[in-house]
Amino acid sequence: MEDREIQYSKILRLIEGFSNIGVFLAYNVNVDAIKIFKDGKEVEELINKFQIEEILRSTEKLPKEIKSPVDFIRGLIYSMKYGKPVEVHIVEDETLNRWFDSIKYDEERIGGQVGIISNLLSVLNLRTIIAYTPLLSKKVAEMFNNSDNLLYPTVVNGKLMLGKPIEVYREEDPLKINRIFEYKKGLEFFLGGEKIKTPCANRFIAASDLDVYRVEIKEDLKEKLPEIGEMVDCAILSGYQGIKEKYSDGKDCLYYIEKSQEDIDLLRRKKDIRIHLEFASIQNERLRKMILDKIVPKVDSLGMDEVEIANIMEIMGYEDLSDSLIKESRIENVLYACKTLLESYSNLEVVQVHTLYYLLHLCRRDNLLEEKELEETLELATVLASTKAKLGGISSIEDLKEGIKIPYNRYGKSLRKIVKDIKTSPEYRDYKIAMVPTRLVEDPKSTVGLGDTISSGAFVGYVSLLKNKEQSL
């Protein structure tokens, strides 16, 4: 294993290139109210508030939405039993919201993929981060880093203006709060007569479902998207999991997906920027299919975890593969799923998957970056994740020295051997494979946003290296 100082120097060299990169981010920012389960008794106290028979009816499948506290308990137990990162939306209901409000949370912090990614990238010294979310309350604005490179777009007297979020928030905007329930590895509790032990640290998200929150860019700003596209090198789109099937005004999920298609076209009207889609845990199969049919064909890069790629494979008709990915995220199956995506979507340049034990890039053989360069972006990503998990956040580049101290997980050597063997297979001769083992923090301070941290770090690294290559041609 390389000396830590050498590893740190390599990461610094990659980050130095970020000062020449601008990024646009949309759509989701919220407040995360975080509850950390310290022991199994806390889980059992929640379980014991309800009839055990009600809960046992279905803990092997995720609820599609949370209509009652029992739905929440079922989803939480599913996540804890299998150690999977899960997000399920709460149906908008005052009684249910009051029940969630009665839980004692440990902390509040900025959430949503745009919120988490914005603050991370501002620390990594990007030239410009233009972060957009349709709701910008004062409380959310205060949670953004107060950095000169992190800006929110508005339109004043017909002109595009960029200002710090704290300078342009709207008093009238409502607050969107997601409830996050984190647990550590080895936490034990009883469900009836069954003893459950969490296989790894992870989280369950009970996501807010405000009717007023719409995944869209308001019309006055939408007209300025070509101008924003000219200012940046790339965009990261996320938050589609927040789209509802139907809204009170008659609009539906198809309406907002088509609006997002327009956004992508407008961003690229004057400059062909690279766009990354960060997938998410989407329980609504119709919405999932719409994203695959209408958004994925318009992006260059796709990021997801093992549950999300399994859900995608299910929609694409690969049910056996989907089941195997859910049960065990074997790298052979994940690679096959990635290859299936690249074969199905000619527009995709790169597919990125983050799992508990490894990070993976798959791209076609004609990609300008070498496998070693692709691995560099993943090395940065795993150090960002280990730093965030160890410290609870990243406030400076210097913090990354703490992440580098975390060793690769115990399966690292085996994973590298498996990938080395796969690379010799004729099935993958037209592809480049980059894999880096994760650095697992035994007792993480936080697991929320680790996937977003990985994907955004890897994608910006990818864009930065490609920009250098393309300029030298």
C-alpha cells in the first residue's frame, strides 16, 4: 500500500484541477432531522408501541410509501435487517407529521443531494457552484456554507443574478424536513421472537412529501438556463425521488419529468456540458420507468448504489439479476448490470456504482481517460467518504488526511483480483473497468450523504481530468 503522504499528494493534484471547474446543481435541498440509534433498546421501544402482528405482516418488502407509523417501522426494520440504505416518502398528513415530530432527534443539518453536494464541493475549491432548489427558506439558506464560490441563481429585473444563499432566501418559502434514522453495525434488537443484528452501519430516510414542493425550475429562471450552461462545465441533477404521482392542482409525475427534459436541453443550448444523474431510492415503479425512459437518455453519467441499480434492472426486465443484486452485491453481477446500461443507452459515457465494499466505474474502451485515471477519481471519492464518516463532515481539504488513515476494507485484495480476472474476459474487451475498495469506518459519525459525496467527488474528478485531456488534443 502506498505511503499516506504519497496518496494525499495524488489527491491534492487532482483537487487542484477543480479550480477550473464550474458546476450547476438541481433540484433538492432540505433539512435533515437525524435520529441516531445508540442501542437495540431504542428500536424495541419504537416497535413495542404497536401490535407486533401488524408489523410482522410485511417486513420482507419495503412499503411503497409511509401512510402510518407501522409503515415506517416496517421500512426501518427492512433497512436494519439487510443493512441497506433506504428512502421512502411520507404521505402528507398532519397526524402522521405530529407523530414523527414527537420523536427526539439528535441533530439537524443540511440535506438533500444538492445541499450535501454543494457544501462538499465548496470546500474542494471549485471555481463556481450554482446550486438551485425551488424552496429556499431562511433556515435552509443558513445551512449552506458561506463560501464565495457557492451561489444561488435568481432573476432580478429580467437579469440573471448569482448571490450567496443567505443573501437571497425567501421568507415565505416553507421548510422541507426529512427524518433520518441512522444505526451502527452490530446493533441488536428483537422483533417478536426474531433476533435481528444489523450487518453494517447505514440509514433509513422517511422523506417529506410536501405538495408545494415541486421538482422544477421556475419559468423566469428557466429562460436563463442557456446562460447558466455557458458558465459551467458540468451539471449534477438529483431529487427525482421527490416527484409525486399526482398533485393537488392536477399535475402529475410525467409533467415534471418532461419539464426536467426541457431543463437539460436548455442547459446545453449554448454549450455541450456533461450532465450526471444521481439516481435514488425510488419506490414508485412508474416514476422509475419514466426516469429511465426520459432522463437517462439525456445524460452522460449515471451514479447509484447497489439497491438503486437493482431497482433499475427490475424495471428493465432483468428480475433475476435484480434479485441477486439485492441479496448480495457481487461485483460480477454489478459489472454485468453496468454493461447492460451502457449497451442500452448509447449516450452514457460512464456508469458509477458505490457499494459498501467497493466503488466502480465502467465506460467504453474509447473513453479518453485511462483506467488509472478513472481509479484516481474513485480514490478521491473513497477518501472523501471515509473522512465524512469519521469526522461527520468535511470542513477543509486538510481533513482528508484523516480519511486516508482509514485502511481499505478487508475484501480489498480479493476484489482487486476478481476485477483483474474480469478484465481478461472477452465479454469486457470493449470496456474500461476501474474499481477501488472502500475505506470502512468502524463506528461512523454519520452515513447520510456518503453516496452523494462519492458520486459528486468522482464525477467532478472525471470532468476535470477529461477537460485537461480535451484541451491538450
